[in-house]
Amino acid sequence: MLVLVAIPLWASGYWVRIATNVWMYVALTAAQNIIAGYAGYPALGNVVFFGLGAYASAVAMTSAGLPIPVALVVGGVVPVLYAAALGLPILRTRGHYFVMATIGVNEATREAIANLDAWTEGSRGITLPILDLSPPASSMLFYALMLGVAAATVLTTVVVTGTRVGYGWRAIRANEEAAVVMGVNATGYKVLAWALSALFIGLTGAVYALWTTFIEPAGVFSVLIVVKFTVMLLLGGQGTIAGPVIGAVVVELLSTLVWGQFPQLHLGIFGILIVLIVLFVPSGIMDLFTRRYSFAALGRRLAMAGSGRL
């Protein structure tokens, strides 16, 4: 952990920015994992909370004049309230109906933000205040903020998934009807999962807005963002702690290298990666690793070695 914290002290500005972007996607992927990986509801419209967090914090700073720490908190609270309000009706749907509903929520919210000129400057976007810091100090600050949000998301997942709530999410993912029969409040647990996911995605959006100093509806509500961190989740492994971290690091570093070398082929290569994931690691890297290196797998290999078949 100390090595991760110390990266800005020895790395160049370029690599600090890349590392900051990696932690941003670790936070987004780990937050997506709560609702999609553990509760089993793939919310492809979850980028709505990224955009809401960005705009809530930006409006809090520019229009309300709130200090930056308070504005960042607002960027987390507003998406939670939004998820709680919409969760009760939307989370009663399932499968592709739920997926379409979340995408519809994102599109409707983006249009609403684009038409609220008095608060959001409409489609022109909002310019945020630039911090009075030197470039190295600014890089270190945003690196620390993104790393902090990513760490908080992962640690919260570790804690919550070991509780009754976490077991309830797994029961819903495995068989929702059976979970309800066993006494699980499925709707309440799903709303909680969506709200918790929204909290960390919103916080990430708030930090991103302050980091980039300019946001617009087309950028922060772009479906390409959620496609990217969903691919990261699928590659790393849904319903695991390390999966989102591995997927985000691998895909973001690979995306950075590909973008630098083949800017015209970037999206094409990204599409090929999706196909390869579906074909060869549909359950993610963590599932592949677990099946090969778990104690049960090790026992089978030792037994085969003892019988001379290895």
C-alpha cells in the first residue's frame, strides 16, 4: 500500500495521470460490482451516477459557493438519493427490462441536465474553479483522492459482503424467488446495493469534475464509460473482491498503450477484447485463477501426481 501511495513521489507527471485514471476505474468497477456482481443486476445505466456526482459537486461549487470538501460530499449524496428514489420502482424489473430501464434513466437524466440552463449551463457545460496549487501538488492531490475513493470502495465491499446483507445479495443473485421465500427482503436489499454503488460512482464523478475542471452532459453521461468499466468487471470477475481491481488495471493500462500506438484502431481493439473475454474467460480472471490454484484444485493435482498421471 505504501508503494501505491508513494507513486507520485517518483513517477513522472504522465504516469501519475495514468495511475490516477487507473484508480478512477478501479473505484467505478468495484462500485459496479456491488449491484452487478453481488446482487446480480447488471445496471448498464450506472454512468448516470457518475454524471450526477460530477454535476452535483460542480453546481455546489459554482452556484451555491460551497467549499470543495462539502461539494465532494454532495457529489456522493445526490446519487444515493436518486438511486433510492428510483430503485423502488425500477428494481422490481429483472433481466433485460432492468438493463433497458437503467439506460433509459441515464438518457433522461442527461437530457434534463442539458436543459437546466439556469443551474448547469445546459449543453455548454460547467467550468470549475482551478485549485491554487502547483502542477506537482495538484497531481498528488487528485492521485490521493482517486486512490482514496478506490480503496474505500473495495474496503466497503469487503466489509459488507461478509455481513447478512452480503449473503442476502448472493441469495438474490442465485435465486431471487427462493431468497424471498427464505425471508430475504429482496427489493430492500437491491435498493441498498444500488444506492451503495451510486455513492462511490458519484464520489468518483465528483473528484473527476474537480480534476478535469470542465464537464458537459455528453461527456460525463456517456455510455462508453459504463461499457468500459463493465468490461473491466467481466474480465476481472464479477462477485469477487480482487476481480474489479485486476480488470481495471489490465484494461486501463492496455487501453492507454493501444491508444498511444493505434489511435484509429482503439475502439476496434477494445471490441475484439470484449469478444475474447466472452469466448475464453466468461467468468473472469479470478474464476480462472481460483479453479487452477484453489486448495481443491491443488489437492486434485497432488492426487494425480501421486498416481503418476500428472
